[in-house]
Amino acid sequence: LTAHDLAGNKVITPPQSVTINRAGQISTVQITPLLFSPNGDGVRDDVTFRILSGGSELVEHWTLNILNRSGKIVHSFSGVKEPPAKIVWEGTLASKKPAEDGPYQVVLMETDHAGNTAGTAPQTFEIDTIAPLAEARLEPNLLSPNSDGVKDQGVFQLKVEDVHPVIPVHDDIDAD
């Protein structure tokens, strides 16, 4: 910039560097596992969100929102500068109560130093705390395995039902 006044005085400012940023940075989120059961039994009690930064040096602040099936935010994590590489959620709401079973979505929002905000596409994961229904029957229900040909053998009928695929069933039979 060069400026002159009416008296003929002149000023020249030194050149300055300007950065133009039109779009926010987009990081990605990976969810593991996609189905978890926060019921305190020590098996899949939490979900991990791994954040792969798309430009950490430019992030001013971020928010990771967890939304229920209605799109309402039920829990949020937030911070300044680069988001952590991983965030673990134990399935509790902002009120510290357990979240209901069902589908949820996670969205990461980042704002850069220029004020641009970018977000990831919603990704779905699910909470399922209800155990499968299982039934086992022996037919006939009374055996007499004495090799006399009468009720020496039986057949186990197993039935397992759940809203999700069930891991193959195994059963231990105790001869006592």
C-alpha cells in the first residue's frame, strides 16, 4: 500500500502475506465396533471413534456429536485445536443415564481459523443390551441309557432368537 497526503508526504507499507481459505478441513471418523452393548458385562461395553485428521494445524475447535434415531444430540465431545486420535463412549447420555437400545449416528464438526465449518457425513452404529432368547429341550426329557433299547438316546432341540445375527451356539453337557 502506498499513500500520499496533500503535503506530499508518502508512506509505503511492507508487503504482507494473505491466506485465502474457502473450505473447512474434513477429518474422518472410524467406528469400532458398529454394534455394542453397554451393559457392564465386560464384553463390547463401549464404542471407539478413531479420528483421522484432515489438517490438524488449521483446526480451531471441534465437536463430535452423537445423535439418536430422531436426530437429537444425546451426547457431545468437544475441544480446541486438533481432536484426539480416539474417543471412547460408554453409551451414556449427557444426563449420565444409559442410552436406549437402537441406532445412533456420529458426526464430527470442525471449524478452522478462518471460521469455515465442515462436518463428516453421519455414520451409523447401534446399541443392543438385550440378550438373545434361548431355549434347549431334550426329547425325550427322561433318558435311560442302559442299552436295553428303551429311551437309550435323546435329541437336543436348540432355539436361539435375536434381532441381530447370533454367534454359533455351543453347549456343554454335564453328565452328572
